[in-house]
Amino acid sequence: MSKLQWKGSTLLNPTPAVLVTCGNFENANVLTVGWTGIVCTRPPRLYISLRKSRYSYAIISESGEFAVNLTTADMLEAVDKCGVYTGKNKDKFVMCGLVKEPANVISAPVISQSPLSLECKVFETVSLGSHDMFLADIVSVDVEPEFIDENGALRLENSKILAYCHGKYYQLIKPLRELGFAVKKKGKGR
Ligand SMILES: Cc1cc2nc3c(=O)[nH]c(=O)nc-3n(C[C@H](O)[C@H](O)[C@H](O)COP(=O)(O)O)c2cc1C
């Protein structure tokens, strides 16, 4: 093969760069997470992987709840700061100008500036090594109305969603084609 061989590592990027909120409205915390993703469609489930040393780890372990808030380029500085500072002795919401909103189902708040927040309840925690994985049911999806079109469809094309890729942040800007375009017959549907 023509490729160079490196030892196994975590280069499966990009991943979303999300802000995970936890705790309760008055005593909430927020941290940046890259190790996250959907693991099941029905029931809708996702994971986040955290180091035990994170202040948020104990909060989520105890409450069994958290929210995954998608982020945008306008939130870039907050994303970086929440991924460096711990909330142990600091209110990162105040520090970063993040506005808390009460969630629909869970006690932790969601972030007002986020276009889409997924409220989650943990059903299993798996110890993996450096990180523990919280597997969670997505119990509510909270969407900013400005990203819903006249047909009720979610349109995040113009929301400048942030991704993390090999040590840098990127924003999504250019949709290419819709799912299934390659197998659609011209003018006739599938
Ligand atoms: C882009 C980015 C992605 C991160 N992803 C994770 C992650 O997936 N898991 C994790 O435990 N920490 C991750 N971190 C580090 C935590 O966000 C960071 O240690 C934070 O200060 C922990 O906050 P806390 O102590 O208030 O919980 C990431 C940081 C950045 C900047």
C-alpha cells in the first residue's frame, strides 16, 4: 500500500464540537465535547465520552442527565473557553456570555444561543480507558424556530454549525446535494 502506517489513534474527525450542559438551572455547568455521536435511531440514543477528572463527570454521574447543545461559529470563543476552563470554581455561562434556558424534560438548562439542543437521560455508563462513555436516551429536541422552514423542516444550512477536526475548528458552510441524489432518476424520483 502507498499510505504511511501510523499507530492506532483517534483521527476519526470531524466530530461536532458541542457544549454539554449539566447540573440544574441554578448550579449548572458546561463543557466542550468532541467525543459524541448518535448510536441508535429507534430509540434515539447518543453517547458522550468524558474523562473522570472533568468536573462535569461527577455531576452527570449523579444526575444521570445532560444536554448536548450544537454550536455555531458565533459561539466559537465560548466553545474554546469551555473546553479549557473547569467549572469547579467558575460560572462558565457568565464567563462566556452563554444564556441558560430551562429545558423541557431535564433539570439541566440548555443554551439559548444554540440552534438545537438534545436533552438526554443516561441509561448506561461504560468504562473504556481514558474516557467513560455515557450512553443516553434523547428525550427532547429543542430547536430554534428561525431554523425551521415553512414546511416544518429543519434547515441548518445557514447556521454555521461548528465541527472539530484534527486540532482546529471549522464551520459548515456549503451544502452539496441531498441524501439519495446519486440514485434518483432525473425528473421521476426513485
Ligand atoms: C474541542 C474540544 C473537545 C473536547 N472534547 C472532550 C471530550 O470529548 N471529552 C472530555 O472529557 N473532554 C473534552 N474536552 C476537554 C473539556 O472540555 C475540558 O477539560 C473542560 O475544561 C472540562 O470542564 P469541567 O471541568 O467544567 O467539566 C474537549 C475540549 C475541547 C477544546
